Amino acid sequence: MVIFEAVEPRFRTPASDLAREVLIHGPILRSDLSRRLGLSPATLTRLTRPLVDRGLLIEMTEQLDGAMGRPAKPLDVRADARQFIGIKLTSDTAVGVTTNLKAAEGRRAERALPNHEVATVVDVIAELVHELADNQDFTAIGISVGGAVSNRRVVERASFLGWNSVRLADAVEERLGIPVTVENDVVALTAAEHWFGLGRGLSNFAVITIGAGVGYGLVMCDQVVSTSDTGLGRGFHFPLDPTGPLCSLGHRGCATAMLTIPSIRAQVEVGLAVPVSYAEVIELAKAGNPVASQVVHAAGAALGRLIAAVANLAMVEHVVLAGEGLSILTVAGDVMRAAIRDDRDAEAASIDLRIDENGFTSWARGAAAIAIQQAVDALAVSS
């Protein structure tokens, strides 16, 4: 199933930068590429030719090039040139999707994790890949996890799995013989939003996710921000409500206490004295149940304060919301927007809020996007 030998470039090359620009911004005119990359037309032609010859890039129908004053053929990525699989690991499930080179979703499947033993998780990943592959060739696999990851290979810490220093990429590659990339789930999702999603075309924006946890990603100057602290819970305990409930670490009204699905469910269950699912919480709030309504509206206000804080501190005006917990907006969307306005200077730019409603599929596409990044760099280097 291997299409190319995995090549891990030590640094980006002009060819890989060119391929990335076309992937993110294509279809794009050569004159615009020259300007964005600072390359002469002759150099651009030299770098482009092998990528076109290998079928990675294609020339589109002619259109007028305003910069050159004559017809030109924009460059784009041939979306079906390569196929990928993205897998998102949670504490109890592996969710996978197939994508093309532009991270468009194909097939979807999921498997329960019987336990967190590394060998068991690798078995589940292998089963998922075999189901999704369906005798097709795939270029690479991307896997995302909630935790700290080094070199896109090693899960240094994933508390929800009980893992430390797990060489997950090596284990899956040895099992399947396909190049594997591993990344923190929020970094992967942010990359997918930047390259293929609601942040496409934006140089600066933030991503906020709510669901089982709270995630925060940032793109600045067209680059996903990733540091040594990535995956260590940035934003988990940001204070949002001094009168709110306590999280498991004793922080009152922090992001985890106010916005995560387990905490929202627990608050409603205490008030109603019966177990409820998250979907039931939302339906109860819609129906006007006082306990559920109070909890969901408080969560909406807390989310608005978090959005405003991120926009104020990171100095961005575009924010992408994602995650499986966003159904609170069907009840508390207006409350969230009011909280944003309250915490923004009246003369500050309005926040451009973009909502990714794809739920868990977005996380798996994010994993695929990281594999696509690695593959595009490798293919460009080998051209």
C-alpha cells in the first residue's frame, strides 16, 4: 500500500514551499506565486515543472493574469493524486476518515478501544485502516491525540490514555508498512482549518474547541503556533466565572468546569438527581427546564468570555469554533455573543466568528491534514 518512500525533510525547501502555497491558496496564478514566494518567473518554472510532471500539480483553464496582462493557466493541486487516512484517538474510541490531497472527507469508520494498552490501540488502528482502505493505496496515515507529542512521532504524554513516551508512529508503521504522522489533536485541527477549512486564506486566527476538553490553537503569520507546551492543557483552566462550579483540580469557574461536556452533564445531573446525556441536557434546556437552562446559559456566557479573551490577548479578529460540544449554541448562542461584546472594547474590530459544525469528523480530518503536510514536503523534496 506504500506509494512513496517516507522522506522527513530536515528543512523546508523552495519546492516544498511552492507546493504548500498551491495547496493552501490554489488555484493560483504563477505571478501571485512569484510575489508570495519571492521567486523569479524562471525559478518558479524550474520548481514547478517536476511537480506537474509527477502529477502533484495541474494547470487549470486559462484566465487573464492582471499582473502580466495576458492569459495564464493557474496552478492547483490534483486532489485525487494521493489518498490519506486520518485517525483521532479519544479515551474510548478511534475515529477514522479517508481524505484526498485537499482533506475532503471520503469514508468514515470508528472502533471502540477495549483498553489503553499500546498493543491494543495499535490493533484497533490497524483494523480501522483495513476497513477504510478497502484495497486502495494510501500515501500516509495521520493520528491525532489529546496530549504532548514530539517530532510528530512520539506521544510524550496523553493522560486520558495513561501514556508516557509511547513511540506510536513507529509501532503503527511497523504493523502497516505505511508512513505515519502523529500530532496533538488541537494542532492538527488548527492546521486543517488553516489549509482546508474555515481559516483558509487567513494569515491570523484562533481556534477554540469545546467537548470532552477545551482546546486552543493559534495561527500567526500563516503558521500554526506550536511550542514545547503544546498538549499540556493550555486554556483548560483559564478563569471564566468566579461563581462557577469547581473543576477536578479545585479551580472555580475555569474553562474545564464551565465548558466541557462531562462538567455540564454533572451539573445538570446534580440538579435533577438523575443521569442525563449531553444531548438530553441540550433538549431539556431548549424546553425551558430551569436547571439545564441555567447551566447551558452559563456555559454560553463563559464561552463568550473565552472567545473575547483569546481575541484580545492574541490580537486576532477571526475565531473558529469547533468540537462536539457546540450544540450549546442552539440554546445559548445569543448569550455567548453578548458576553463577547461585553468583554471587547467598543472601538475594537468585530470578531469574525466561524463555526465548524462537523463535530468529530473535523478532528480526524485534522489528523489527515498533518499527514498531508508531511507528504507534500516529502514529495516536493524528492521531485
